[in-house]
Amino acid sequence: MAGWAFDEGPRGKLLARGAAALSDGELLALLLNTGYRDCSALDMARNLLKEFDGISNLVRSDQNRLLACAGVGPATYARLSAAMELARRQALQKVSSADVLTNPGATRRFLQYHLGRHRAEVLTCLFLDSQHSVLRCEDLFFGTLDGATVYPREVAVRALQYGAAAVIFAHNHPSGVVEPSSADRRITERLCSALSLLDIRVLDHIIIGRGREYSFAEEGLL
């Protein structure tokens, strides 16, 4: 990349036309910064996108697999991870500064950043105040979600600890399929029942797939 003139390549294109004008490969090349022998940063970026079948799988990949790729060292991995974490924090800040019910798109974008990177199932809870602003985002349960791994009592304890008036649950389906399983439905019913005794509303349970979401509230399942 250092061999390009100022107005050539991804860097010049970004400065002249904005980041939105760049392809996934060009944006990734800027983060990689440099390639390796006989492979430019842009060629390396395209190779990675091909190997991982797109940007979504790439950012969800674990550290060991990425470091096994040609040209990817600890510094490159650190830059990619930092970029993803900045995007996640920016999305959370936007959600935290407003009523989540008036900005559902921002909430779902944050959840895509937050959960889309995980290769195993994670149940996240957004604890909200009476104005539906975010008090806390916390990952509560990990692994395949079923009745044996999700404890409504723990959720209730956290909600009381943070003084929450409402909650939004979300979990990811690493397979990419967003339709809820029977276990998802049972867990949601149990959580709603437990929290209703404390006068804490469950506003939604959102399943995150690969660029897709499923809302229990929108489907009339709450």
C-alpha cells in the first residue's frame, strides 16, 4: 500500500469519496495496512474474504484461525479486533443515549455487533430504566441455551441490582437461522413469568443471525 500514490488505492479513495465508497476488500486492506511478499494488502484482503466467505465470517473467526492465515500476525489481528470493538462501543453508545423503543434499528445494529461475532450461543440482557434507556448490557449465559443453562432467578437478581424497570433479551444463532426453537420459546416464557412477579417488563427477545434478526415482540410471542 505504501507504494501507491496519494490519490491511488483505498486510502486515497476513502479520503476523496468517503469510506462508504470502498468495497469490503478495500476497507479490510486499510486495516491490514500491509501485505506480505508478492501479495499486496488489497490482494491479501481479497484472499481473506474469499477464504472466510465474506466479512461476517471473517470478523466472527477466532484468534487461532485468523493467525493461521498467511500474512496475519498479532499486530494485524489486534487492528481487526480493535476496529470491531470500536464499532460495537459506538453502537452501544447510540443505543444508551435514547429510548430503545423509538430506535429499534440502532438496538439491532448493536446486537449484531455484540452477538454476531460469537461462534457459540450467548444470552445477552439489556437492562432498561423506566424511560427505556439502557442501564446495563450484560452477557448472562453461554453455550447451547436450554432450561438447564438459563436461570430466571439470576436474571431477576441482576435486574433488581441495576434497578431495571424493563429488559430486552437477545441471543445469537451461530448457524444463521433466526427462527426460534422450542427451547427458545420455553426459556422466554419462563423469563417473562419470573420477571412479571417483580413488575419488570420483558419488551422483546431478539434472535441474532447472520445479518438477520427475529423479534418475539413483532411476532406476537410475548
